[in-house]
Amino acid sequence: MSTKINKVKKYIKSMQHKVVEVTKDHYTIDNGDVYEHQFEIDENITVDEFKKLLDNAKETIISTLNNIEDEGK
């Protein structure tokens, strides 16, 4: 399982897309992909504020994967 976790962590760490637009319903990244929000979001959130949310989520996922990996040792 450690190999799968490492692959996922590597992929997540490599994700470097730039958020170019945020609305109350979705956000758009620099390659044109549009993603619907999976949670309620402040209608007045800025792109920079939203980017911070995404960065924090990314770090939380990596930390959780590290914990799972450590438990398996």
C-alpha cells in the first residue's frame, strides 16, 4: 500500500494549477477546467483566498496520507 500512497502523494504535490476565477457555484483553473464547489462558499471570496483554501486542503490530504503510511509501518 505504501507504493500507492507515495504515487498519490507525488501526484497531489505536483498539482500546480492556478485558480483564475471563483464564483459561488464553481471555480476555474488556468487550463480551462471548471469544478463545482463541494461545500458552501462565501459569495465574496477572492481568488487568493480560495487558493489558500485549496492549498490548505492539499496539505491536509498529504498529512493524512503520511499518517496512514506511518500507521502501516
